[in-house]
Amino acid sequence: MKIFYYKDPAGNFGDDLNEWIWDALAPGVWNDAAPTNFSGIGTIIGPTMPKAKSWVVFSSGAGYGPAPDGFGGKDWDLVCVRGPLTAQVLGLDKDLVVSDGAMLLSQVPGLEPLPESERHGVVFMPHHHALYTGAWQEVCARAGIEYLDPRADSRATLQRIRSAKLVVADAMHAAITADALRVPWIPVTTSREISTFKWLDWTLSLDMPYEPVALPQSTAAEAVRSATLPFYAYDFALDDHSVPGALAHYRRDRARKASRSWPLRRNIGHGIYKHGLLPLVRSRAFGRLRHRLDERRMDRATEALRRAAGARSYLSADAAWQRAVGELIFRLETAVRSHAPG
């Protein structure tokens, strides 16, 4: 099988797990020239999936658009999906709901959960897009919390998550991998881009709620970006963290993006932000004002991050974790037997 996943040129922690986890769990069955595509970790089920002779869907999620043409047909082996919201919007049987494939990390040699006595420190990972305009590394330094770069090597980052006492997660897979390695985690949001639908999809698969702590933007440029996100497609964070609220937002978002006027509206909105507002905020003319605003924002973000690290932490129940891991192992073995050569 050929592994298909979203690849950010700068790197993105959750997506980058696909580069090595599947070979670690099922060595010798992956081939970039294979006619069958395998979709694993990530919000992959959508219109960007390329045409292939056949597809295997294992623990992937929906969230950014409708499924591709022919999804679920005779050339599709739907092994399992990330959570109940993905199953509902795609019209799939509940039996296909298991959890995110990154929950299998504890099965990779060298990533077994550590006892609490061997773990130390609090770490924070922002969403990789928060790095465009945010100052979260500086905020972490001021708050006395260790910063984890979502663009760094995923294996080295996992070892630090594994050895942490607590993970504060803006990036969803920082929380998922923490839970997989039995490290408590706290969900936060740094912008309107953080998808309530995606987070709920995963937390519900393990019988957990999703109640994130909202952090203020860390710079003036980040505040401008967050405020303009709804105008060019990235308005995903909701005040209503209920299933009906997430499903209603998903359907509204799909309808908006299906309209003929959407491409023009999106391009205009993004153009105003990228070529108008952002350069203005970053211009030399606003340098002194920007510096003062950024200092105030970083102070507020620092205090908010400190408070967030003391909020209620989460960890799936051992029974739910064991059930998800066991079912994922069984279904991965079944998929490999069905599609591996020989």
C-alpha cells in the first residue's frame, strides 16, 4: 500500500507521524508505487484525496469538506474512522468508529508509557499555523513552560511528550499522542482555526468531553489573522462544544464553500489579510505602536498560558484506551492481511 497524508513543507507534527509509524507497526508492506492508497492519521477524508485504483481508510477523519466521488464504493476498504462525527457526516455505520491511529504509538518499541516518577515538566505545542504570526516560543519562555515546535522532528518530539508530566495542546495531535502515551493533557485554542469538530470527533471516540481554554493572541499580527480567518475558510473554533453545534457548523461550512461565489470571496478575504492588513501591521510606520501592542499581548498570553496549565487536565480511562488500542491493532492487522502482497 502507498501511504497518503497531508505534507506541510515546513513540517507538521501530527501529519508527520505517518512518515514512520506505519512501517514501525507493519514493516514491509508499504510501497510508493503500489496501486492502493492507505489513508491513516489526519483529517484526510475529503476532496483532496487523489484518484487511485483502490483505497484503504484506517482511522482517518473528516472535517474540511465532502468525501471524494465514489467514496465507500467497491474500490474502498473502510477499515475504521477517527470518531463518531466523521461517521455521521459521511453516513457510515457506527461499527467503523474506533479512534485516531496515533493511539497506537504505545505499541511502537521505545514509546512505551513511562511511570509518572520518570516524567517531568509542562510542555506546550501550538498549532503549526499559529507560528505564522504568533510569538508562542517567547510566551512559553516567559511562562516557564517548555515550548514544543510542531515543525520539529516528530520522533524526538514524541520522546519529550512521553517524558512530560503535562501537555498543554493547541495542536490536536499533541493531545492525542499524550493520551496514547498516558500523559495528562489540557486542550487550548489560540485562534478561530482550531477545529471544534475535529477535537470532538476524537475525544468522543474515547468517551471524553472537549472543553478547551481559549488563549488570547500573542501578537497584533496574530490577532489580525485570527479576526480575518472567517473570511477565507478557516473559521472552525466554536463556543458551542456540543455535538449538534459541531455538526451544524460543519454543514454550514460545507454549504458556504459549495456556493459559486465562495472562491472569489475566499480570494478577496485572503488577499485583504495577506496583502493589506498584515503588511500594514508589520510596517515600519507602525513599528513603535506594534511593539507596545505586542508586549501587552505577550504579557496577557503568558498569564493565560500559566493559568491554562493549572486547569483541569484530561486522560482517557484505562479501559477506553485499552479498548481503542486493541481494536486498532486488530483492524490494522486485518487490513495488512487483506492488502499486503502474498
